[in-house]
Amino acid sequence: MLMKKSVVIALILVSLMTSGVICVQSIKAEYQGNIAINADGSVSPSTAPIQQDGDRYILTGDVVGSISVLRSNMTFDGNGHSLTALGAGHGVEGLSVGNNPPPVATGATNVTVKNLTVKGSVFGISLVDTTNALIFNNTISETRDVQFQPTAGIRVSGGGSNSIKGNNLINNFCGIYFLETQNNLIIGNKIENSSNPDKGGYGIVFWGASNNIIYHNSFINNDVQAYDDSFNSPFSINTWDDGYLGNYWSDYKTKYPSAVQMGNSGVYNIPYAIDAQNIDRYPLTQPFDSEFYAPKVPPKISVLSPVNQEFNESSVPLCFTVDKQVNWTGYSLDGQDNVTITANTTMSGLTNGLHNVTVYAEDMFGNEGASETIAFTVALEPFPTVLVAIASIGLVAGVGAGLLTYFKKRKR
């Protein structure tokens, strides 16, 4: 009788499963604890959800805790998984590079951290005395406030020459914090809703951190978009555009209500001032989008000929390349008016002496680019003096012979 009931129950379960009433879902494992990728490449503990493939370390599950990276020359791929802070307390970090644990700095170099979601830490990703790191395509949110601690989605302390690209930093007390670090690139990040009701939130902060380059970022609805906190250090002086495009600032029209777009460039005509020494010369009219702004980049022109040397001919070839399709090209010789050309050409009738040439091109969006100005020298060889001497002797001889004949005739 018991066997019959078991069979009936089994048949009912099969029927329910096939009819879709019962859904069987796999339970996603979540690792809890702190993880370290040591300087020798080992992972502690060995049970951590990290798969190593040569120099690549791939996260295979979500983590509640922290991760320290002490090894150089490696890539940490979050693989779309999340890292969430475990508990509260001073100095809690999400993922730190060159730090085990804070504040003992060991430094690291050539480390990539990508595709990771970090939530609820004091620092989402922290670089300590780190150089040549790439922090790419990460999402960091809800960093927690700590008294007297510069909490941030990404913190860079010491070191330098790091690249922070394409990250989403949302709902943090501070988006990015730079402390005594130089020569970093901050490109294409979205920094949004940085807020702190007690102290004020900051999109990006610098403390004694100069010679950094910041462009193509979108600063959206932060309490303070950008700030130099160097009251006890040399003031930070940084570059806020790439020479053509700067950053998007959501408060731009509030600060500059009379500003207008320059042509169809996607750039406003009035620079955005962070402070007297930090100016975004080309503020964007909308959040940065590579497809929209790619056409705004002027053509790049490289002159192959002439080069900076001496030419012994009055005709010199002008050869160049352009990195995109253009509607017009031309060149200016010695600062004269542009001469329109459609391809490589030859500059003729050049005189002795120093010359210079610049090539220009305009693309379909009206963006004009210019090559470097190339200086070169023309040194034409004079008419050979030996031939002149022979011709002169011949002429004198001919004249002398003619006179001799004349006088002979006169004597007759």
C-alpha cells in the first residue's frame, strides 16, 4: 500500500512539473569572507570563488566581504558578479589594489579590474601606491560614510599613471577621490547622484593631485560636481578636455544660461570653471555618448613628405594621410592662402631658402584638422662655374679672332 502511494505521489509531481506548476530553480551560491590574491599569485583562501587562468583571475560567484589584490601584471575580471561589504566599520573596502590590509601599502603595477559590481563599502575600489592600473567597466554604488574618512566609489592614493574608464559611479557620497597622485586618465565615466546630507557629496575630488586628465565623463546631479580639497597641500591643477571635447555637467545651463552650442559640435561656447586653475574648455551639451561625439573629432593628418631636410630641386612632393573621409583638403605654403588639392601633389617653383607647409582637411561635419607644420630647405645648385669659365674663354677667343681678321683686312 505504501508503494502505491509513493508511485501516485511521484506521478503527481511529474505531472505538476511538466505542466509548469512547479519551477525548479538553482540556488545561487554566495561566498562570505575576505579574499586575497597574493603577491606570488596564490589565492587565499583556496576555496574562494576565483578561477585562475594564467594572469587572469575570474570571479565565479557573488562575494560578501572584501578582495585584496597584491599581485602585479594581472587582470581581475568580476565577470558580472557583485562584491558587497560585510558589516560596518572603519576602513572597510570593497576591492583594493596594493593594500593588505589598510593602511599597510605594498604597491602593485599593471593590474586591470573590470566587470565588477561593488556595493556598500567605504571605498568601492581603492588603488594604493599603484601604477599603470586600468579600472574599467565597473559599477559602484552606495559607498558608506565614515567620520573623518574620504569615502568614495573609487579612491586613488599615491602612485599614478592609472586609467579609470567607463565606470558607473552612482549614489555614492563621493564618486572619485584622488590623493597625492599624478598622471592619471579619467575617461568616459558616469558619476551621478553623489550626495551626503551632512557634508555634501562630490562627483570628483582632488587633494594635492595634479597633472591628471579628465574628459568624456558625465557629471550628473552631484551636490558638488568637482572640487579641489587641497587646503593643506599644493593646489591641484588638471586638464579637463582632450583638446576638442570636455565633460558633461548637468548644472552647466544654471551656471551659464546664455551659453549656446558652437555649430553642430555638441560643445558649449563658454568654458566650465571648476575653479580659477581648473577649466573645462569644451563642455558637452549632453551626456557623453561615443556614437554621437565620434563625428565631432577633427580629422588627423600626417605629412609623409616633405620632411625636415634639404632638397636640391625646385619641385618637392607633398604626400600625406588622413584618418577619415573628408570633404576638402588643402595646404598652405609659407603661410600663404590655402591651395585646394584632392590628393597628393607636387609643390613647384620653390626658391632657395627655408620653407614650411601645413596640410588642412575638413570632414563632413565641418570639423577642420591641421597637420604639424613641416619646415624644409631648398638649396638649388648654381650654374657650374667651370662651364661659365669655358664659355667666357670661348667668347673672348671668338672676339679676339674676329678682331684679328678685321685688322688684317684693313691692312690690305
